[in-house]
Amino acid sequence: MKFSMIFEAQMADPSPEHERQVIQDCVEQAVYAEEMGFDRIWAVEHHSLTQYAHMSASEVFLSWVAAKTSRIRIGHGVVTMPFGYQHPIRVAERAAMLDVLSGGRVDIGSGRGATKQEMSMYGVRPEDTYPQMEEALRIVSNAWREETFEWHGSIDIGPGAVLPRPVQAPHPPLFMACSKHDTLKLAAELGIGALVLGFAGADDIREMRKVYDEAITVRGTERFVSTEVNNHFSALCPTIVLDDAEAAYRIGTRGQRFFAESIAHWYGNGPEPTVVYEEDEDHAAAMARRRDELVAKLHEADIPARPADTGTYNAEHAYGTAGTAIDYVDQLRRIGVDEVMCLIQMGTVPQDVCMETIRQWGETVIPHFRALDAAAG
């Protein structure tokens, strides 16, 4: 089992001064992740989502981290693939250049960038996001594999060479962001790895693993985007780990509450996230109230409430001591998760807490599972 971290560059205070500090803090965390034994970092790509994610140019962030590290893998989690955001050839060129400079450490996740805010910034139409994401994946993988490349689909490209060539032959591994069963099935049909939101907890991750595996079992090869098939399943794990379990739970649920409210704001037209909280406020209870309100609203509209709708309000994650994290990750291990993707950098979590959480994972949690893997052969 692999261990990674994901970065949103999320912040409660979006002032320019704090924004610059948070981005530098993310770099510090990513470099420390390598020292502490993590296998990979992921950086999102979002645009104009104030407070929720200021990671707009992840290719630059990842290049900066790659230059400061030597081993840890460098993941786009994800690149927004519809053509309005960026031409597929630019995706292929930038990723290949980073693969060369990092010595073959790059992974590429794909996504739609489907918030109304992001699409309005780039002139992307909602109905284009799925077909253009799939076509972009085909273009990118083919451009890497062919010495002289041309493409004639919804856009015409070439002929010409895409340079440089990536170090990883024939190209870096491909992934897709998956928050629903339909997208899990699509990822399996395309022959690419799944980056799964895990807010709803272990039971939902178990069901998502089942959906992905079943889709792999029955798929043909006709929709594969590449000759290289990737069946890797990575699941999100929100976590704060401290010696003081109560403090870790309070800080973690506070961070997740801000995260959940930010998602509800940008993805569901909810109010802006709460920035100032009472010191002793029960954030898990606040999230439970929001979950119940959402369920009632969906029922009123005769829409069934799914884990994907309410999962961000679930507080049962790896918040506590290292032992708490080990117990939670053990559930994921038994489910068959290939990679635990730690979400530590949330909008209200202080930098010293992020760094201490990384240390605790590196010194206690990860070695525990490395030993289990070694014992299993």
C-alpha cells in the first residue's frame, strides 16, 4: 500500500499575504513528506475558487517541489482537461518536461473542472466536459507514444512531434478524479486509475472499490485511452494526528467543516464558509446538522441522498493519535485500497499542526504498514 498527500492551497483568509504564505507552507509540507517516507504528493488544479483552492498552476508548484526533492512521486491530481482550460498538446509537453526534470516521477490525473465558476472563467460549456476530457486523454497518451503525431477528432492537430519525450515509457501513469459510481465505471472502462473522494468513510470506499473492480472485470478494451492500463485505486483520508487526541479531533473537524462548507459554496451554491468559530464549538455536530438539512432538502425534492452528497459532513476519519490513524488505515487496507491519500492541508489547520501530522505519519503510521507489507511478502 502506498501513501500520499494532496494539496489544495486552501485558506480561510485569502488576503495576498496569507495566500503567499500558504503556498510556501504547502511546498514545505511536500518536501517534508519525502523525508517522512510518503510515496507521492498530488496537487489539484482549480481556478477562481476563493478560499477553497488557490492551486491554479499546479504544474509550477509541482516543478518547484520536484526541484527540492529526489524520490517522491509528483502527481497532478488533477489536470483540468476540457480544451478551454488548456490545449491537450500543452498538457503533454508540460508533463513530459516535468517527467524529464524529475527523473521520471510524474503521474497525471484528469478532471473536468466542472464548477460554474471555473467554467465561466474559461468559457467551458458543461456538456463538453466529459467528452473533451476523454478525448484529451486519448490525445495526450497518443502524443507521448508516437514519434510523429496527428489527431483528427473534435480538434485537428499536427502532424508534428511532441517534445520532449517523457522518461517513463511509454508515458506517465494516467488517473481520473472519481466522486461517483458512474465516474468510477468510466475510469475502469478507460483503463486508468481512480482518485476517489473518501469523505463518506470506509463503508463507502468499500462500495466504490467494489464498483471499480466489477467494472474492470466486465470491461472490454475498446475504450482504453492507451496501450498502458492502470488499475490503481487511491482513496482520500482526511487526517490530523497529534499526541493530544482531543486537540487533533477538534482541529481536524474544524478544518473539514471549512472544507465541506467551501465545497457546498462553490459546487452547490451554498453560503460562503464560516471563517470565525468559537474556540470550543462542536464542529462534528455542526457538520451533522448540515448533513441532516441537506438530506431533508433532497427528500423534499424527492431525490435520494447518496454518500457522494453528504460525505463531506462525515467526521469519522483519522483524527486523533497515531493509533487512531493506524486503526482507520487498517480498514482501508482490508478493503483493498492501493493508496491512502492524506488530506492534511485544510483551510483552518495551522502549519505546525500539518507538519506534526506528517511527522507522526512518517515515524509511526507508515512504518506500521510497511512492516505488514514486508511480512506478507
